[in-house]
Amino acid sequence: MNLNEWIFIGLFFALGWALPATPIVLGKILAPKRPNQVKQQTYECGVEMVGSPWTQFRAQYYIFALVFLVFDVELVFLFPWALAYNQLGLFALFEMTVFIFLLVVALVYTWRKGALRWS
Amino acid sequence: MVPLWMYLVVAAALFSTGLFGVLARRNAIAILMSIELMLNAVNINLVAFWRYNTPLDLSGQAFAVFVFVVAAAEVAVGLALIISIYRKRQSVIAEDVNMLKW
Amino acid sequence: MELTAESIVFLIMSAITLGGGLLVVSARNLFHAGLYLMVSLLGVAGLFVLLSAPFLAGVQVVVYIGAIAILIILAIMLTPSVTQLPAIFNRQWAFNLALAAFFFVLLVSVVSPIMGELGVDAWNADFTQKNPADVPADSIVNLGKDLVDPDKYMLPFEVASVLLMAALIGAVLLVSPDKAKADEGGED
Amino acid sequence: MTGLLQDIGFSRDLAVLIAKAAGVIVVAVFGLLWTLLGIWLERKWAARFQDRVGPNRVGPFGLIQTVADTVKILLKEDIMNKGVDRWVFNLAPILAVLAVTLIWAVVPFSAAWIGTDLNIGVFYLLAVGALGTVAVIMAGWSSNNKYALLSAYRAVAQLVSYEVPMVLALLVPVLLSGSMSTQEIVRQQHIWYVFAAPLTVLLFLISGQAEIGRGPFDLLEAESELVSGFHIEYSGMKFGMFYVAEFLHAFTVGVLTAILFLGGWRGPFAEDVAILGFFYLMIKSLFAYWVLVWVRMTLPRVRIDHLLDFNWKFLVPVGLANLLIVALVWKAIPGTDQISSFGDAVVPTLALLLVNVAMFLVIGALLADRGRRERARIEARVAGADLPVETVAGAGD
């Protein structure tokens, strides 16, 4: 494999920071800086902050991330499969259908359980 | 290229770091993160051995992909357990979870 | 080790990986630990690229950073009271540190060429090799073929799907609020 | 350029490095400069959709408006509220922009111009997309603000959910072309994939719109509920960077649509004249981008439960079915494994087009039926239980 292709990505990572960072630093230099207590209050629609932002949130968000995680891992398998698809037989399609079917079973279970429901 | 043993040393260091985290951290999520580090060390080893010993056969890569699957499943269930326990006890300290101890 | 471009990149990536890893286990703030975990995982992805496995590097970023680490960070955000603990390590941490260090020394002594120089060759393996054969350009295509090949990884492949299904169902069961229990008063 | 540098006296490795670095700077600076023009363009379009004139004061047709805005925002005070996590707070906008500009590394601008032609190009796009989500979470978490935090949670739910149909859509061009390299996918499009897979294009555009977080999917930064969400505490140039990232991301989705489905740089004489290919790509990208702006300006924001239902109960099943059906048809037609000219591609494209039309009809019928039943159910419940409509409307599963 040619590592040269990846040098570009590596350099992009190394240099890409500079482009958005430059205007921010420039802004730091040019802009006025006069902080005061009131200005630095956390914004809460004009009233003073009530309690800490760390109140309990619903675990619903976690379930969506969870379903995503499982799908994401499965999709990783789909990429080499799709890439090699032209050189594979019909059996490969069948296998992938089984694979996806099992995934859909899990999704349907989650759905039926009502875990995908927001209310 | 870089000799094989250097990759193995890096993996060993990462594994030991993770091991220390698993043994010493109190927070259950931190323990889970340390386990991820250990799994990653395993993956480095798998891919490095594949690259240096059998680059024509893809067993090492395939194995690494399955490690990803196991890691994902482990994290999904592990975090679900932690969140579930947190809901009941308002704590994720591993030592506090002693329901099965006597 | 002579300093070629490749070895420099290797050193940088190793430093990122190990530095990130050390920060993960030592960070006081758990959210930061999660971010450091991402850094460390990115370093591992870099090592994969160096090892001519760009697909795995991609998988590493997509699955580990894009899904697993995000899930972990989400869990950290959902269990807020513990982002700042008075003590992050348990009481036996010194002993554990010694144990991990001992383990590291043990591993290094096995894999590094020191053993060979001492004349011990118990593993019958050569860890000092430097010039393996090139990886064929279509290795990802071959990976796709192998994964669905009945003679190779077809079974693990389908079992992986079953495992993920089970994990999803189990995790959803654990997390989704149990209505029947909540009605009874929701004791442990 | 490498040869030139070597002539000056650099070693080969160093010359390659410098040439690559120059390439990086060209691509990244182009992306950011394009933003200056693109924001003006979008504001003009948006104004037209809303029956306004749009920016027209600074420079001819208001062309320099964005430059003026940039100068203004540079001079704005950068306020950091109490309790922010400084490092994370400052890194988030930078990462947001970086995550988008990194995509441009694999964009084939023409037959000869590409940052780097990775053999895992499409996968790389996904990987980079994941970094954008991280930036949003970092911003939301570090702001020490309830709205920002809520927005970060929503980011996880929304961005991450819509990545699934996005990936399912990306898999179709990979399957059709048998390659993950962006350049190779463009080369394989003897007939644009939009004709072979219109349903996939639709999936890609919808999930793309959600990934950018723009209306009707702008729940991350809903002004009226979350007072602009994760970047609520940002001001000055840091806010500016989030703005740039959002715009650039939107345009990048247009570019990706053009590359994956509209034939990229393909067009008359594009193979020989590089600048023509670049020109074609930009025209196609702008068209795709215009469609996105059109949707944004036309549709109202959806509710979060609808948003997630729409993804998991509609887009994902449709995406999975679409992928399997396309794969089946692709296998059923002989000769699809070696398509090397326009002639080879005609029959498969027509067959896929027919299948796609059939899928559209089936999906349309299913949706119409579902809509009828839902309406009937709500009407029955409203009539029977005499409840106010609001409490019933959201009860559907």
C-alpha cells in the first residue's frame, strides 16, 4: 500500500487546525476584552441561572445511541461486502439478507418494546 | 519498516495502562474505558502480527473486525448496566455495587 | 532504529496512543477522560494505517470514536454526580500500579529482542523482522470475500450478527424504564 | 512541483512533503474562501424564497457583505461565561471546521485534481463525519449551560441516528461501482447514478440535511426552544467558526451528492481539460446545494419524536430494503460486473430505474394508507373521548 496517500491526510490533520484557529486568535487580538460579572453569567433567557445544568436527563437518548452503535458495527461489515459484491455469488446476497434480518429483528424488538417512543 | 517488536511494545504499554485503569479506577465507566484500551492493544497486536507474518491471508484483519464487534457489544451492555445501577443507587462507583456480596 | 519518515510517524502515533491512554486512566474529570480516549483511539487508527490496514483504521474511527466513545461520553453525561470524585483511584492503587508495571516489564521482556540476545528462544518466533511482503492492493475486497466465504468466516460473521442482536435487546431491556415495576413503587 | 523543488535542492522526501503541504493549504484555503462567496449566495437564495431582496448594500449586489460581516465579527468581544471548560470550549469550534474541511481532502475536483485518492474514500467520509458529532458534544458539554447541554443530547440522538440511512445510501454507489475511492466512483458513472438509484439520492439528501442540522431538522439549534443550542454561549469569532462549519458542511453535502450521484466532474471534454471538470462539479454541487436550501427554507421544523420516528421507523427500513433490492437486481442482470462504457450501463440503469419507480410507488401507497389510518384513529379518539386535539395528536407510535 502506498503510504504517500495518507501523508496528505496526516498533513491535513496537522495543518487544518491552523485555518480555523487563525481567525480565532486574530479575534482575540483585535477584539476588546472587558469582562464583568454580569456579562459572564450563563445565559438562561434573561433570568439568573437556576441550579446546575447537571440535572437528570432521560435515558431515552442513550437508547438511540445504543441502536445506532449496533447498526454502525453491522454497517462496517456491509462495506467490504458491497465492495466485493461484483465478484461474489448469489449466496453472498442471501447471507447478507440473513445478517440484516437478524438486525431488523433487534430493531423491531426495540420498537415493539416502546423504547423508540419519545413520550 | 519499523521492526515488529516495537508495535508489540506499544501494545504492551497500552495494555498495561488499561490494566492499571481497570484495577485501580473507582468509577465503573472509567473501568469500561480502560477495558477499551486493553481491547485496542489486542487489536494492535493482531494487526501487527497479520502485517508481518501473513500479509497475504486476511485472518488478522478479520479477527480484528470481530474484536470490534465484541467491543461494541460489551460497551452497549456494560453501559446499560451502569446506567441501570445509577438509576437505582445514584452511584457508579464500582465498590458501591455490592448487591451480590455478603 | 534509523529515523526514516515511517519511523517518525510511528513514534508520533505511539506517543498519541500511549499519552492518550495514560490520560484516560489518570484524568480526574470523566468527560475529559472520554475525550482522551478518543485521542488514544485516533492514535491506534494511525498505527493501523502504518500497518497497511487503512480499512481497519476507518473502522476504528467510525466504530470506536464515532459510536463507542460517543456512547461512553453520553453515559458519562447521563450519570452526572460522579464527574468529580474526591478520589479517583481505590485504596489498593499503588499495589495495582506495581502489578501493571510488572506485567508491562514481563511483556516487554518477552517481545523485545533482549530475550534473543540472552540466548533464550522459547517462543520460536522472530519479533525482530522488518521487511514483510507487501499487502496486495485489493485486500479490502478480499476481506469482503472472506467474510461471506463458507470456508472462512461465514459462521463468525452470522454469529456476530446474533451477538449484536442479543446485546441490543439486552441493553434495551436494562435501560428502558420498567413500567410494571414503577407502578409497584420501584424498589430494588 | 516535486520535480521543481528537487531542482532547487531539496531531498526527495522533503520535496514530496512540501508539495503535499502546499496541496493541503490550497484545498483548505479554497474551502474557506468559497465560504465567503457561498454564504452570500445562500442568503440571496434564502431571500428569494422568502420574497425578500437579501444583502444588496455592500459592494455590487451585496457581494462583499460576507467580508464586512467577517470584519465585524472579528472585532466583537469574545465572552466566556463562568464555569466553562476552557480547553474543550475553545477546541470545539476548531474541531467543527476541521471535521468539514477534512472531507475536502478526498473530493475529486477533476480527472486530475484530487487531494488524495484514498482507496477507502467513502469510508473516510464517514469517519470524518464522526468527528463533527464530537465537536457538537464538546461545545454543548463545556458551555455549562442547560440549553447547550440539552442540545448536545439531541445532537447524539439526531446526528447519530441519521448516520444510519446516510451509510445505507453511501453503500449503493459503492456497490454499483465496486470501489470506495471517490475518484473511481466518478469514473464508473458512465450514466449518472441518480438515474439508477433515485431513491438512494433521496435518502442521502434527507439524511444529509439532518446531519448538517438544518431545517426542517434543525433541532440541535432550534432558536425558539433551545435558543440556538450548543453554540449558545459562543460569541465573536468562535461563533463565526461554527457558522462557517455549518455552511461548509451544507455545501459539502452538495458536493458529495454531485460526486456520488451526479457524475462528479464528468461532462463534455472534462477528461482533457481539467478546469472544465472543476466547473462541472461546481455547477452540479451548487444545484444539489440549492435543493438543500430550498428544502430548508420551505419546511417547518419537525418535532423531536417525529424526527426520530421518521428515521428509525421509515428511513432505516427503507434504506435496508433499498440496498438489498438494488443488490438483487444488480446480480440478476448479466454483465454488471464489467461496465466500461455508456453502452454497457444502459440496460442495468434502465432496469434499476424501473425497480426504483416501483419502490417509490409501493412506499407512496404504504405512506398514504398509513396516513389515512392515522387520521381516522385520531379523529375517532377525538370524537369518542372528547379530548382536546393536542393531547391526542402526539400519541401515535
